Amino acid sequence: SHLDAGRLPRVLDPACGSGIFLATLFQRMAGHLHAPSWEDLKHLATCLHGLDINHTAIRISAFSLSLALLHRRTPKELQERMENEGSILPQLLHQTLHVRDFFDHPAHEQYDCIIGNPPWGSPKQQTKSSGELWLDAQRSAEAKKKRKYPEPPNRERSWPFIWKSLEHLSPQAPLALLLPSTGFFLNDVKASLVRLLDFARLSKLIDLSD
């Protein structure tokens, strides 16, 4: 809908890993554009943001997205551009792709869409994860009010990603996450699901489990 309206959406993958979601989204969006120029494609690539705590993953993500960009042009055209312009790729590392824990991401950063496959499952260590600590801080801030976000069932790591993602979405923006089925279909998840529907409208739920 953003592309049809003539503007590029600002997208975030909060745990981007190797960048497969961002690279695939770039390919789909680039294919939706009508005869995009090289500058259009570079601008599109810089609208796709990614975070990860792993330095190597972020570098691979930048490589994946850059490769997806290069695939939109022929080797001959790319060679000519390099001869005339020198560097032809946009700066992604430390500009739109950051080595950063999502739960340290500034609250003022807003996006038109958040996608991804956040970490899931119960943490093995007894110490709290950064997501749990973020939730604790939220509940502390809301101590005199009704508690905003429920405790993650079974310490499920994906739920804090859901809650914080909602804080970064612009009005009516979609959240599309690949999540474990156990995080949604167990009995002790009911409180979280009910609270989620207080904040968001469930547009589509696809069960990919066996």
C-alpha cells in the first residue's frame, strides 16, 4: 500500500540474523516498483533496517542486502557504474543495520512495518534475558497503573519482542513475526493473547507446525 501511494515504508527486523527477511523483502518491493532507477533501488535498501546482537550476523545481513541490490542490474551496467562513480553501494553498516539489542533500541524510532523471526523458547540460564529486564522496567514505570504487559508464559523469549515491537509501530502499521506455535496455543498463554488483542487487531494467523 505504501508503494502504491508512491512512498517507501520504513521497515525493521529486530533480530535480523543473516538478513534473509530484509533481502527477500527488498526483492519483493523492488519487483513492485515500475522501472526503478539505481538511485531508487539504493533508497529502497536504506529503508530496510535491521538489528542483531551478533557482529558477524550484521555484516552478513549487509552483504545479503547488498547482493540483492546488485542482482537488480546486469554485470555490464554495474561495471560501467563502478568505472564512472567508484563506490556504487549505499552505506548500510552502522547506518541502517546495527549491532544492537532490540531492547536497547530508542523508543522514538518508529516504523511502518516490523517483520522477522525473533529468538524463541525458554532461556536456559536463570538470569533474566534483556527482554525480561525490559518488561520489568515497563511494569515498574506502570506500578501505579494497571500492569501493561503480562509475564511471558514459561519465560517465552518471543513475547517481549512482540510487546516492544508494538511500541515502535506507527499507527495502523503491521507486525509480521514468525513465532513458535507453543507460544500461542498453550493454556497458560491466554492472558498474553487477551492482552495482545487489547493493543492490536489480529489480521492473519498461519499455523506452520506439523
